[in-house]
Amino acid sequence: MPASIREEGGLLLGAALIRGTATRLSCPSCGSAHVAQVLGDNGGISYVCTACGHSWS
């Protein structure tokens, strides 16, 4: 158990940073990291690049 609130906050921040970098997507067309996740026509997950407009699933 963490000895202090600061230590516990540091552990949570570290986990959030690791999770954020592990799930980062980039556009296969232009390489931009500006990607939005959207629902597809049949309820599936699709992605759209907000930089160039390329979409994929």
C-alpha cells in the first residue's frame, strides 16, 4: 500500500501515461495521430483521420 497520497497519485499517473501511449493510433494514409473512433454502419468500430479524411476499420 502506498505510504502517501502523492505516491498513490504518481502510480495512477504513470499507469495513465502507459495506457495512453499503448493505444495511440496513427493514420495509415498520412501518418497523423489525429484519429477519431466512430461507430460503423453495422455497429462495428471504425476510425477516421481528422487530418486527411481517410477512414478504415
